[in-house]
Amino acid sequence: MTDTKETSKEAPPYEDNPQSHESHNSSKVTSTATPATSKSASLCPRVLTPEQLEKLHNDAILVSDFKQLKLEKEAQKNWDLFYKRNSTNFFKDRHWTTREFEELKACRQFEAQKLVLLEAGCGVGNCLFPLLEEDLNLFVYACDFSPRAVDFVKQNPLYNAKQCKAFQCDLTKDDLLENIPSESVDVVTLIFVLSAVHPDKMHLLLENIYKVLKPGGCVLFRDYGLYDHAMMRFKSGNKLGDNFYVRQDGTRSFFFSDDYLAQLFTQAGYEVLVNEYVLRETVNKKEGLSVPRVFLQSKFKKVTTGT
């Protein structure tokens, strides 16, 4: 798979899209990346060199408390500005979700069953619309932190109120029950979303989606893993806490270990079904660089009442 992309010497790449944040110093290159389906699962994140370990060890200076409070206060504004700059053109459509997560089809009790899905953190619909095109027996609740992103979803020609309900929501404080009936959702997708939330508030998001998920329903998770290339590219002065960093534009990213993620979900009442590192590689032939990517791909189930 060959992609033309923008790269920056400072801004880290986003998710498994090879594009990075918009940068005035960016230059176009061509790179080859393995597709999402050609992944390798691992029990541990990538192994770092002594030099990389030393870099992480020496990066002990944290962003000031004042700036951290400002970043938290302005988190929604920063994501809204991100979508203002990039419109709907930044992320690629995720046509791989049904291949990676068989629950999007297999959880039906019968073929014609209407499946209800919540896409928590829908962005501009890169996951939403491929799913709706592929599956007519699907109703999707789609919410995002950014009002601008939700507007882009509603403006999409494929948006149909009979198949989808999009709404703005801060999942750490806005009650989902205001838009979604209790225990009515079969599957929740949480794809490159939790990493953007402050670690102190992650449990609030998980507790919120727990309320609308049916007993036995699943959360399908994919996000940044520990020691991902994006994490290793941050320079000194961008660290907010353990495995937590701020990008140039004020948006933030956390990098998960499997233990940390499992603890988050189990404390919120979920059962761990799958929780593994996915190791991928992007090769930049022009510059002779190999870029190691590390993600966590996981499945969590809401424990059935009475079990």
C-alpha cells in the first residue's frame, strides 16, 4: 500500500494513518505501510535500544501545572481548531474495522438483526460511513468532543437520520443517557479516542459508555501502544506525565501499556476478552527509514447481570 503523506520533524504522526499534523516545515514523501490486516500480535511492546531507553529516562521535565490546566481547559477548542484546519481530509476512511473486529457482524443472534452501535469519538465519520455503507442493518449513535467534527458528519451526503444520530458530547462529563437509552447499545467502538483524554478522567468515559451498553455487549478498542514511534518522536518539553504528551497544536496523546488498559476497564466493570499489542512497520523508501508502530487492540465485555 503506497501513500503520499505529510511528515514533520517535530509533530508526531496520528493513529495508523501515516499522515502527521499539519506543519509549515513539512515535506512530501512516499512510504509503504503494511495494511491493518497484516499485523503481528505481541505480548509485549517493541524493544527499545539503550539510547532510546536513556532518552525516555532523561525526559523527566514536565510541562508546568499552569500550562497543563490551560491545555485541559482548552482541549475542546484545540480539537475544534484541528478540524477547522484539516476539514475532512486528514484521516483515511477505516475500511478495516469489520475485518479487525468480527463482533461488528458476529454478535447478531440472527442475520437480519438490527445492530445498535455507539461510535465514541466519531471525528468526521471515517469509521462511521464505511460501516453504514457496508451494513444496512445498522444504527449508529455517533458522538464527538468537537462540535465542528459533528457538523462535518451531519453535512456528509451519506448521513441519514434513519441510520445514525450524531451529537456533540464530552464523554467525561456529559451523560450519554440524555441521547441514548440505557443498556440499548450492542457494540461500542473506541478507536484512537481514549488516548486524547486526560488519564485522570479516562475512568469517567468508561463508566459513561458502560451505562448505555447492553449486558454482554462489547467495547472494541484500538489506540496507541507504549513505545509507539509517535511517543519516541516527542522532544523534551512536551511531556505531561507518564506516557502522556502534548503536540504542537495543544492536542494530547497517551500511550497505553496492556496492564494499564486492562486495569482501567476492569475497574469500570468490564471483562477483558482480548488485550494485545499490534506491531506494524512503515517503511520510508525515499529516506531509507523504518518506522515502528505500536498499537493496542482489545475487546472488553460488559459483564452480564447476575454473573
